Amino acid sequence: MSTELPESAVPPPTGSSESSPAPTRRTFIATSTAVGGAVVAGGVVAGTFLADSDEATAAESPPSSRVSLTVNGTRRTVTVDNRTSLLDLLREHFGLTGSKKGCNAGACGACTVLVDGSRHNACLTLAVRLEGAEVTTVEGLADGDELHALQQAFVDQDAFQCGYCTPGQIVSGVGCIREGHTGSPEEIREWMSGNICRCGCYVKIVRAVEQTARGK
């Protein structure tokens, strides 16, 4: 006698539906990435990872200061980034491009200017520290169309070649003469040693300073 039950009498499998297959490694990673991205996006939207708006604005605007100084006889007032060098102030804000940016590290002297009568490397001098100062650049040496005596001496002695260092050399020479360091060619060379001439016109530069110091 057969013991097989008819198909309709076979009990259904336990559970309301067929169990889903186990996730593969690829689907697991994809799902985790999607969920993680949604969490991060939600956090950003909710402001969890956003900086305070005032702090963000402050970060975008570097600290600046208002400074007033006299440049070549003209009083100027400007608001600048606190990191601005005197050289960049002169060149980028005032359009006085005579002072040259050579090494930008105070080693070549191409940017030499006079601050309250003393020689300074403009690339190493912060503009915001010059409140009330008097600055003289090479543009401020001539009197109209009449060259300064040292400018004329550079022409007379042919004391330049490419001319890139010449503005700094002339301003430094003016400072050297005012300081009284022109007793001999050796002294002039010593006190002008901070100004480099890559064309090698040192002999003629010294002669030009001598000529001006002697009033010849």
C-alpha cells in the first residue's frame, strides 16, 4: 500500500515567504557606501560639519590694517593685508615699479628704498609697520626732469648694463653718501656690498658714488 501523500496534502514551508539569498561582497560594499554617503550628506545639510558662518567669513578675509605714510613727498593712506610687504605696497598698490623684486629675501638689494632717510630692503619690511614714515623710492630722487646727482653720475660713468639692479644701487648709493661712508673706494664697496650687480659693474658703480660724494 502506498504511503505517498497527494501534492495538496504536503504541508507548506515554514515562514510566509521564501528566504532571500545571502548578500554578496559586492552588494554589501555598495550598500554600505550608499548608506555612509547618505549619513555624511545628512550631517552636512544639518550643519554638523559646517563651520560657523562668521568664522568662515573671517577665514576668507585675512586681517588687514589701515596705514598712512608719505611716499616721495605725497601722503598716502591705504588699507592692506597685514602680510603685505612695503615692496608689494609700492609696486602693486601705488604703481611705483622702480623698486625691483629680485630675490624677495633681502639678499640682492634690488628693492632698496629709504625709510626716514635710512636704507631698507622693501621686500623684508611690512607696510603696516610704517605708520607715519617717509619713504623715498628711485622715482622720488629726481626734481622734475632734472636727475639726481647720483643718477647723472651713473649715466656719466656708464655704471649699469641690464639696469635691473640700478634703482636699488642708486637709492643705496644716496643712503651711503648721506651716512658719510664714502671716505675711500674700499669703504664705498663695503657699505654698498648689500647691493648685487649680476652684470659686474661694481667698479663703475663705486666711481659714480665717488663722483657724487665729491660733488664733481
